[in-house]
Amino acid sequence: MVDFATVHAAPSPDLLTPDNAMMLFVDHQPQMFFGTGSGDRTAIINSTVGLAKAAKIFDVPVVLSTVAAESFSGPILPQLRAVFPEQEVIDRTSMNAWEDEALVEAVKATGRSKIILSGLWTEVCLVLPALSALEQGYEVYVVADASGGVSPRAHEHALQRMTAAGAVPVTWVQVLLELQRDWARTETYVAVTDLVKEHAGAYGMGVVYAQAMINPHAAG
């Protein structure tokens, strides 16, 4: 039942903000991409880079991690690395990132309770840390289009398992716009619309058209 006396214009505390969230990128590496078959790999790369640039725009803390980078999986995605050239990349032996002490300490050090999680593969390297972090009280938001599994069914079933445990499936554009949330936020307006034009496909083309044909400040 709605208590109309308390209804007012204010955002839900459940929303992602630059002050309550951090991003964890897990195993965006060549060997993992080779085995990804749940969707177009170029599209996953595009979404991953878009998500990373969103973190950069809003100064959201980021943790980057790889698994067996030198012995099997190869280096982190170069386009992702380019967004954070000075960022430490935590390499692990564990498939479950949440069993790596250095990674967990890096996540804790951000002081954020909401983890925006993406990586390869959904059914292993996302499910395991997602369930582990949820059990310890974190809120987990899984970026479905910046992640991939070995097959469509593996990816979907993994998302279902995480959702059943309390994780929230999102997309990278959804995260970007939730962080912006108001087009009157002029300090990030240009960067966000530029990112949309670069990585958001048809939506980005729509912004290009609107700004060229209707109003230079058109967005939304």
C-alpha cells in the first residue's frame, strides 16, 4: 500500500550511482574469447569497452582481473587495457575470482557495496564470484552483454542461476544511463553522449541524427 504522505521526488537507494558502485572485469582474455559462443564476440568486446569507458567518465572504481594470463589465457583485452593503462591487473590461478585474496582485498578497498560484474565465461568466472559475493552481503549487477558463455544456453542458464540467488542482470547502456540519470548533469553530459555515439549502435546513430538535424544538445 502506498503511503501518499511520504511520496516525494527522490531516487531509489537501489539505483547504481558513482558513489555506491564499483566495476569488476573478470577474464576478458583471448583464450576465453576463443571459447565464447553465446553471442557475437565483437559485440561483447564493444559492450565491454563501452562499460569500461562509462566507469572512467563517472570515476567509478574498477578492478581488473585475469586468470592464468601467462600460461594459458593470454593478456587482458587490449581495448579494455587501453581505458585503464595504469591500472593493476590482478592475475589469478583460481577460476572463482572470489577465492583470490588480492582481488577480494581490492574490491573491499573501494568501499562500495554494489559490484557491477562482467566477464568470460558467464557460467564459470561470473557465477562463482557472483554467488560468493552475494553470500557475503554484496549486491551484484551482472552486465549480460559485456559477458559471454560457451553457448547461448550456458550463458542464459548462468544468468538465471545468478538471478535466482539475488543478482541483477543489466546491460552496459543501462548502467551508463543509470549513472547519468539526469541530462541536466552537465559535467558528464558531453562525455556520455560521445560514448553513446561511439559504442551504442543504433541508439548512438539516433543521437548523431538528433544533434545534427534537431538540436546540438539533443540526447535521451
